[in-house]
Amino acid sequence: MANELEIELDSNLEVAEPKKFKVLLLNDDYSTMDFVIDVLTKIFRKTVDQATQIMLNIHNNGKEVCGIYTHEIASTKVAQVKTLAREKGFPLKAIMEEE
């Protein structure tokens, strides 16, 4: 005989969506446009056309959203930008803001 397991579910249980965070790249006077496009394609998985448009927005507006993610993913992307920028000798900075 198989044992049956009954589980009572709380019908009032609400599952909240995780908070989302915008990851933004900030303009600086030293990071090359090619490097910013490289970061956007490698870390944020943008197409070259998307990356070019975002790079121009960063250049013209001082910052631009590169993606919206959960906290863990957003903080990982910020760290990846910092690491890659340091490796290549650029001061490019990424920040995250709660959406």
C-alpha cells in the first residue's frame, strides 16, 4: 500500500515578485566608445546596434539603463563591469538603482 501525503496549502499565501534593480552605466571622459560597446555586448548581451544606441545615450545624457534584473543578478553585472574596466584600464562605472 502506498502512503499518501496530504499537504494543506494556505490559500492566503501571497508570493511577492522579487524587487527589480536597474543597472546603469555612467559616462566618463576616458572609457572609449568601443570599450563601452564591448561591455554592453559581453556583459549585458546587447546586439551591436543596441549597444551603440545605449553608448550614445550614456555619452549624451551622462548615464543610461543597460538592463533590469533581480538584486543578485544586478549586483553581479555591476561587479563584472568593474572587473572588466579595471582589467582594461578604464574608469567605467556601473551602478544599480531600485526600480
